[in-house]
Amino acid sequence: MPLQSINTPTNDGSHIKTLNLDQSDRPPCSRCSSYLQEPFIRCKICRPTIFLCLTCFSRGVTIGKHRNDHVYEVVNNSFPIFESHWSAAEEMRLLEALSDCGVGNWAAIAKQVRTKSAHDCKNHYMNCYIIAARYPLPELPKRQITRLHPPVPFKACEDPCRPLPESHRAQNLSGYLAARGDFAEEYMNTAECAIKDVQFCSGEWPTLRALKIGLIQIYQSRLEERRRRKQIICMHGLMNNAIHQIHYSSRLEAEVRMIEDTLRPIMRLTHPIAYDKMFAGVTLERQLIKKIRKLQDYRKMGITTLATGKLYEDMKGKRRQQRLGTMNLDKVISLKNDPASLVKWLQEQILPTENLRTTIIPSTQRTRNPIDISTLPGTEKLDSREHQFCSNARIVPEAYLKYKSILVNAYQSAGCLKLAQARTLVKIDVNKTRKLYDFLKQQGHICDT
């Protein structure tokens, strides 16, 4: 029976050919010499042909001139040919059994096929090879191959940023030397020590020469691993790790940050866009789970509307404050027989409040008058409430529209926005940031839950 093949599209746009290979023509694995079990890999470039088991293929082994980026074929005969419940491997065993046992000895044929009964073997042979036979072989059914959408090309910047020497950013580049495009400490930094004294001389022993060539091949594999690690670091922007932690990880919640730390090893397997989409999906899933649990708690309390749920949260906060006041009253009652301890405890409760009051409201503070923004550009885009807010907060209309867009987009992407996150996004005075945050929250543009 001739070899059959089907083309399977891959993510990079190429096709992997799935072949049906007879067991008698199956060599051992070229790397570990183990018996090849389907499916296994055959290189299309190397001659003589290189066969690899899935274990060696998954490790990306290289043998001689064979490299792990060569075009390959997946050798497998588990696909159907004539009928969907008969695989190519069963077809081969059926034909071999017919050759050994003869037509009509269906019990012995079924025993040799192993996965089909005598009745199944007889019906399949009569229907596909006798009744519906076409010279020289039965016609194969036409298969419709579904083509995947072409991947979106992504090309990261090959030349990372080069900050000024002695600057803060230059000190946080994880040992990266921007002027040389290299790192101060390389992977396997002492790899060159093994070959620094290697010299090839004429007339030396073949065994010694083979050992020297082996050392050079080991050194080349270490250089390839260095290149791969640098490519991952440059692609995902991992050089400036300290700035990355400040501007990205600090914005995440504790639970989401734990998930991000768990998924970080997957970055080497995906492109940055694909990883960001996957992590955004995981984050959205966690937020939906929290909201679902909150709705389930409302349902247990007999709450059926969101307005009632908001009222429940307000009453819950007031109840917490009342409980705190009750605890303070219990403390006073417990210390009523000890006047000295009671006076000391009351002073501890009063002093922080006075310090906070003197810090927030200094005696020299003065109020600033509103500004006239009617002639400034962008005023026509504001409504009456926004016009009054910009005038009182002393913010020009164009800056207000820019800050509003940044905060609203951050809220829509994350589902909630805290005041601390708003201060990291809007680089203005902290008091103005709080006024802007409270105003947008009051207008319903953003929410902190």
C-alpha cells in the first residue's frame, strides 16, 4: 500500500505533513535509539533522514547538521482513509492479515487486526475493496482542510532604549550595556574558558581531535542559548525590571499579582501581545468571579436589586463604625476603676486626631480664587458642571479633557479605579488629582469597586 499523507496547517502559516509509514521501514530514534512509536518526527532537510521520538523532539535536540528549526513531518497513521471508524493503521493490519491468512479466514484475520471483529473485517473489506473498488485502488474521499487565519505579525524593537550614562534608568537595566548591546554578566559566563586553550595540530590522534570538536560544539550550543535568552529579554522588555515592577506590578491587586507571577514563565512561549491578551482574560475572569460572589451574597441576604445592594453596603459600613464605637465604650467601662490608665488611653485617642488636624488644615492655608476659562481653547467641549469644576480647581480645559480620557480608559479596561492608581496615571498636584477623581466619580464616569 503506498504512503498516504495529509497537510495540517500550523500557526506560522506552513503545513505539517502527516504520513503513513510501514513498521518495517521504521528506524529507531536518531538521538536515543529507542523504538519509534507513532506519532514521531522525520526531518525533511537532513540527508540521511533524521527520525526523532516526541521526547527528543520536545527537548529541541540537535544531531550533527540537524537543527531544531528544520522543517519536519509528523509521521502518523491514525487518520481514517475510507471509513471514519477505520484508521490507516488498521487498514495496514487488515491487508497484512489477508496476505497471511487468505480471504475468508475472518476469525484469524480479526485476531491479527486486534481492534476489529470478524464481522467488521468482512464488511469493511467487501464494501471498500470489492464492491466500491476503483482500479488500481479504491478512491480516497476528498478532505476539506480548514485553513487557520494568518497570524498577526509582531516585531519588537531590536535596539532597546539607550538612556544617558550615570542616569537612574541606566542603573536599573539589569546589567545591560546599551552602547555595546550586550550584558555585563552573560549566561554561562565561563563558557569560553573550556576552549581558550584548544588548538588543532596536524598529525594528532583522531580521538583527541574528536574531543576538541566536541568541546567546540558544546560551546556553540551555549552561545545559541545566550542568543535565545537575549531575544526573550528584548522581546518582552525585561531589561528595565525595576521600572517594570513600579509602573506595572504595583498597580495590580495582590491576588492578580500572584497570578501574574505564576504566568510569567509562559512569556518565553508567546509573543507580548498574545501574553497580554491572555493575562487580561485571566484578570477579567477573577473580577467576574468576585462580582458573582458578591451577587450571590446579596441573593442570600434577600437582595434582588442593585439599588438595594448599595443601601446594604452603606448600612454595613455604618454598622462597622457603630461596632467600633461600642468597642471604645467597652474599653472605657473596663478602665473605669483605674483612672490613671483611663486618662492615658483617652490622651492616646485625642493626640492622633489633633496631629492630623494640624497637618491637613494648617493655620496659614489660604483659599485660591477661581480662574476665568471662557477664552481658553477646549471650553466649548465642556458642559456647565465641568466648566465650573475646571474654574474652581484651576485646571485648563484641554488638560482636563486629557486627564479625563486617561482615567476613563483605565477604568473601562480594569473595571475599577482606585485613587492611588489615578495618581500614578495623572502626574499633577495630588490635591488636584483627588478633586478630579472625586468629580469624575460623582458624575458616574469611574468607580472604585
